[in-house]
Amino acid sequence: MNYANLQARFFALRSNKAFELFVVSVILFSALVIGAKTYDMPPALLTVIGWLDVGITLFFLVEITVRFLGEPDKKRFFHNAWNIFDTLIVVVSLIPIEDSEMALVGRLIRIFRVLRMVSIVPELRVLLNSLLKALPQLGYVILLMFIIFYIYAAIGATFFAGINDTLWGDISIAMLTLFRVMTFEDWTDVMYETMAVYPLSWFFYLTFIFLTTFAFLNMVIGIVVNVMETEHAAEKERKSEENNEPTMQALHSEIQSLKAMISELSSQQKEK
């Protein structure tokens, strides 16, 4: 069997839905193993869990090797950030550091193996990519929200510090209190306490809630949904290219070409 046939077999294996489902099952089982280690168990059972952890690590090594060997262009394999992440997690998991000072780091790395679910499941990958691409736009919304928080916290610390120093003692504590108000965590208790001294302080809380909870959070949701729709469209284009199906961009170009041909034919008919 030559190398091309072997690569084709590996490519077919890594693209197989049953194989992907099995990998997802192993990742879920790995998460259960990590959770099981947090309980007090007999030494014999801990030994079994340790061997299971070694088996899972070896399986992930085989799986990442299959994905690498099945890649038609090996250089492009590490152009994908998720492939780099998966490789780092697998490589670090192979380092025997359980009985060393780096044991805590090793456990943390094994916890992050659950994140490999994102790189395996395309839908989760689209969701995370959408969130990351929305961050630049969200930054301005978050900055504006911080300004609103700061202004209201300064007002609250100025007027309400004498009522409850624990909630309004300084501007940083006041911002934490406002976060509590924004998330509706017993915010009415905070409001009624200040209303006993300032009856019109309800206006302070209601305007803050309308600006943050209703206005800015809806803006955040709108931005994320908009980016997510763009990512879904890009994912469909990518899948169409991989399956040699006509993409929307190609169809658009063909429609424009047909329009140009029809326009040219119409011009020629008019000249005759």
C-alpha cells in the first residue's frame, strides 16, 4: 500500500461520522473521569481511573496522529488554531508529571481536554468563533457600559455611603453593588433601603436597569447573533467548497455573467 492510499484511508477515517462520534464519546468519558477524581474513593478504584486516564491520553495521541496523516497538505495542518490547541493538550498530557511539582499543571491540562469537544463538533466551533470575532465590536459596548457603571457608582457612593457603607462605601464596592442590581440579585432590598432616606432614589435604580440590562445587553446579543449568522454562512461556503458543490459566491458570479450576456444580446438586438 503506497503513501497516497494510506493518506486517503486516514482522511476517510477522520471524516467518518462514526469516528467523530466515538471521539466525542471518549472526550465525554474523559470529563467523567476528571470529575470522578474529585471524590474520595478506594485506592484500587483510583488506580483503575489512573489507567483509564492513560488509555484516554493514548487514544487522543492516536486520534491526532490520524488527523495529521489524513491531512492532504501537512503544512496547513498547523495553520488551524484548533489543531495547534489539540496537539498541545495531547503532547503535554503525555509528560509524566503526576509525582512532581508540576502535578497541578498536569491536572489542569487534562481538564482542558474537555475543550477538545469544541474542535471536534463544528457547531460548537462556529459558536466560539462567532464570539471571538464579535469581541472587537463588543469592546465598544462594554466600554460604554463601564462608563455608565462608573457614573452611577460615583453617584451611589456620594449619596448612599452614609446609609450602607458595606454596599456604597467606595466606588469599587458601589460598582459591585450595581452589578448585583443589574443581575436582579435581591436588588429591591438595596433600593428600599435607600428609599427610606431618599424616597426618589427608585429613579436611580430604574434608569440604571433600563440602560444596562435592557439596552446594552440586548445590543450585545444583537452583535453576537449578527456575527453568528455570518459565521454560519462562511461555514456553509467552506463545506460547499470541500464537497465541490457550487457556492453562493460562484452562483452570484454566474448570475452576473448571465445578466451581462443578456444585456449584450439585448444591445445587439436593438442595433439590428
